[in-house]
Amino acid sequence: MFDIIVWGGAALSLAGLFGLVWCIFRVMKARKAGLSDEELRATVQGVLPWNLASLFLSVLGLMLVILGISFG
């Protein structure tokens, strides 16, 4: 039972990590495109909710891993 929680948490953490990497690449691409200051700011503001959601997903997954290891 707790093995499922551990592996599910690991999957959530990896999904969050991939989301964070996607956010990094998206902002790097926008910076290299030579956008104006306002356009770059708009891009970063658009990526910010995805970044926070990915971070939350990763933290939630790590919490599940710790929970599964502690009780398992």
C-alpha cells in the first residue's frame, strides 16, 4: 500500500520537475528572442502560474514520498 504512495509521489515530483524545466526553457527562449521589456515581462507573467503549479506539484509529490517511507 505504501509502495504505491511512494511511487505515486515520485511520479508527481517528476511531473513537477518537468514542469519547472519547461518554464525555464520557455523564459530562456523568450530572452534569446530579443523581445522588448514589456513583451518579456508579459511572457514571464504568463509562465509564473505554471511555475508555481509545478513547484506545488513537486512539493506535494515529495511530501507523499516522505509519508510513504515514514509509514511504510
